[in-house]
Amino acid sequence: MMLSLSRPATPFGRAARTLATLSFGLAMVFAAALQAAARNVPIVRDAEIEALVRDYAKPIFKAAGLSNAGIRIVLVNDPSFNAFVAGRRLFINTGALMQAETPNEIIGVIAHECGHIAGGHQQKLRDQLERSKTMAIVATLLGAGAIAAGAASHSRGLAGAGMGLATGGGELAQRSLMHYQRGEEMTADRSAIIYLNATGQSGKGMLDTFERFQSALSLSGAQIDPYRISHPMPRERISNLQALVKKSPYYNKTDSASLQQRHDMMRVKIAAFTDGQGAVSRLTRKQLDPLALKYSSALMAYLYGDPRSALTKTESLIKTQPKNPYFRELRGDILMKVNRPKDAAGAYAKAVNLDPAGSGLLPVSYGQALLAVGTPSYVKKAIAQISKGLRRDRENVAGYRYLAQAYGELGDVADAELATAEGHYYAGAYKDAKIFAMRAQQRMKRGTPGWVRAQDIINTRQIGRE
């Protein structure tokens, strides 16, 4: 299923604005809050977009020594240009993907975030927060002592000085922390340039991004105290990076035509699914790849127009690129929309076979179509495909729902209960996960793999996952 959006009860928009100011950067929250924020992120799942962003990231991960670090990229349904890291997850907003005009701009964002991860900035920030808290506490205690001494000596001046010391200490601690963060941001920027050079890519995309931020800031007319923000001002970042970027032998290197084409198709897809027809119309007025324009037309027909027209346009796309798995996926989605699940299953099967990235999402869509056919033989095939997808992508919550439905249709209540428990577990609803795991376990033979997995869920004590 193309571009599925999860919308948690707690909107992430407010949280995002507390995590970063005006640009991408390190999330400034402690472990519990970090995990809570990550659980409440409105996630975007799409095989095509995820594959493209992973292709952007792979060479950068390798240059940063993070290839084996298990870094997962998560797409966030948020219109602002932002990215941040939390644990071993790199979050990128759909707004950043749609606003970036070239792949190089997003690659620069990823390189910056890798600078944070490789530099261990998250743990260092936690340590700095602890030191800042200590500074504030000491200042408050000293101020309280001065206030008490002033009261004992009937000295209003001393008491007033004590109050100023108490409040000023907190201000000093805050400014110290912000100064530290700005330093880490500059370090991550420089690391990003190193990774880009190591992979033979230009840093111009980073400069373009900061230029965009600077322009937005100027147009807003906002007056910002540069000592009270967690990121350097855009103009300062441009000034610090310009010389490094321009002296690179790769400064004038541009993205390949094929990569730019994929990037343009990603942008129109995000616009279509998240912002509607107006956003697509505005985007397609710009200079985009011709195939991306045709793709946007097919997507618009699928979402807002005539399914028959959408099918005709998608088949034209397939003739242009027969080995593109995502055009086959779109064809499957259209056929599902017009209640032709057997034909949709055929389209998804081709998408799975053509997918070079081995996405777990496509087998789940294939399984969903097989399940919709409804006959026992197709339901059994659905279980095999959905299970295949979940082995590749353990956190696909919707996949467990379809798996539970398939087991239920075959009368396998125990496995249906366990699949439901898995879905709740990966959604962070641990109480419900334990309830269904206990119900599943009662129907299973002790010591079997399903019984053991149910016991693991029952024994879960963790607050969140990285």
C-alpha cells in the first residue's frame, strides 16, 4: 500500500518544535522523553521513498563508520524542514524531502545527522544537561544563602543580590547549554563535509539549505537572540562552511539524472498524499523530470479522479519503466480500489519480485490482496507473504492486523491472538500486548516458538525501544 500515514493521539508538530529550532539538529531531550516523542511521531511508510532515502544514506553511513550500527531511517509526516536523531534512529520530515529540490540537499541533511551520531553527541548532550542542572542548582543555593544572610542582617541590598544570583544562575546555565549545543551543531556540519568529500559528493546542497533558512528568517522579520537558540544562525553556518565546501574538488558535481528523477517522483508523491491537489499543482509548475510529471498525473487520478484513467496512466508508466516495482505497486493499489483483488495480487507479486531493496511493505500489500480474495488457498498464501514482509520489517503494525485476520479466517485463534499481541507490542501498547499474549499462550503448547514469543511479550518491562 502506497504511502500509509500513522496519526498518533499526540501530535508531533509541537514536539518537533521543541526538538530543533529552524533547522535540522540533535534532539534535546532525555531518554524517557526521547522515547515518548519517538512513539508519538506520525510515521510515513512507503517502500519507494524509504528505498530512495536509504540509497542516499548508504554511502554516508559507510564514510561515517556507521554501516554496521543498525541505524534506521524513519519518515515523519510533518511539513517543516527538519531532521533529528534519537537513539539509533534518524528521523526525516516529509517537509524536508518535499522542499529539497535536489537529492544533494537531503544527502547533506543525512550527513549532518551522521555527524551527531558518529560524534556521540546524544550522550554528550545528556552529560552537558546534567552539568547545566548542577550549575543552576548551585546558583540557586548560593542565592538562597545570600537572601537568608540579607534577611538576618536586615540588608535589602544583600537580599536583592541573592535573588539576582538565583535567577541569573539559571540563565547562565541555560546560555551555557545553548552555547554547547551550537558548538555541536558546527562540529556536525564540518563532519558532514568530510563525509560528502569521502563519497565524492558536493556540499553545495547544505549551503542551499542554509540559504533557504536565512531567507525564511529574513522574510519572517523575527528578532532572535543568537545566544538563546540551540543552533547557530544560518548566516553563521554558511560563513563557516563556505570555504570548506567551495575548495572541495566535488563542489560543482551534480546529482545523476536518474537520481534526480527518483527525487522528483518522491516529491510529487509526498505532495499528492499529504497536501493534496493544490500542493501537486504548485510543485509541478516547477522544472521537474517529465516522468515525475506523468507520475503525479497518475497519482492524482488514483487519489481524486477516475480509477480507469489512473489505471491507463499507470500502465503507460509501466511501459516506460517495466522494471520499476513502484509503478506495479500503484497498479495494485488502483485494482484494490476497484475491488479486483486477484488482479491486484498479480500486480503486487510483480512489485515484490522487481523490488531491489527487499522492502517488507510490498509483501504485506501482496498478502492483503490475497486475503481479500477470500478463498482458503489464497488466505494461506496471504499468511506466507505477510509473514515474509514482517520478517523483513518487524515494526509494521498494520501487517500484524492483516496477519491476525488471516489466521482468524482459517480458525487458528492462537496465532491470531499472538499476531494481535505483536501488533500492540510494536505500537507501544504494552498492556494490550500482554493481554493478547496471555490469551494466545493459553491455546499453545508450552515451549513452542509461539509460546516462547508470547512469554517474551508478557515479560516486557521496558518503557520504550530505541
